[in-house]
Amino acid sequence: YSRTVGEVSCQGTSTVDYMVLTGNAWVYRYTSTKTLRLMQADAKSRNIGLWAKPAVEPYLWRKGIRQ
């Protein structure tokens, strides 16, 4: 898609890791690492961020299947 891809970090912490750990990002299930999936599971178990209320997976939202 002719996109520039990069990694952003602040004081040695990956922005992606921080967002997933705090429940503010959804992990893409096909290309994410096991570490990111575990971070997401932790955020879900703590009911924080996106997980504070029932969430609809992005692919279902795009298909119009909403709660």
C-alpha cells in the first residue's frame, strides 16, 4: 500500500506494548506476537480500556454486526 511503517517508543517502552497493556488497542489476531496476545488477555482480565464494557471485534464491526 506504499505506507511508511515504523516503531514508536518513549523512554524505552514500545507504544504498541503500552497501548495493548492499558487496553487501548486491539491485537490483530493474524500477525500479532504471542507476547502481544498475552498482554491483551491481561488487559481483558483486568477489564480495562476497551475491555471495560462488552467489545465487538473490529472485523465484525466493519461487517455491520454491532451490539
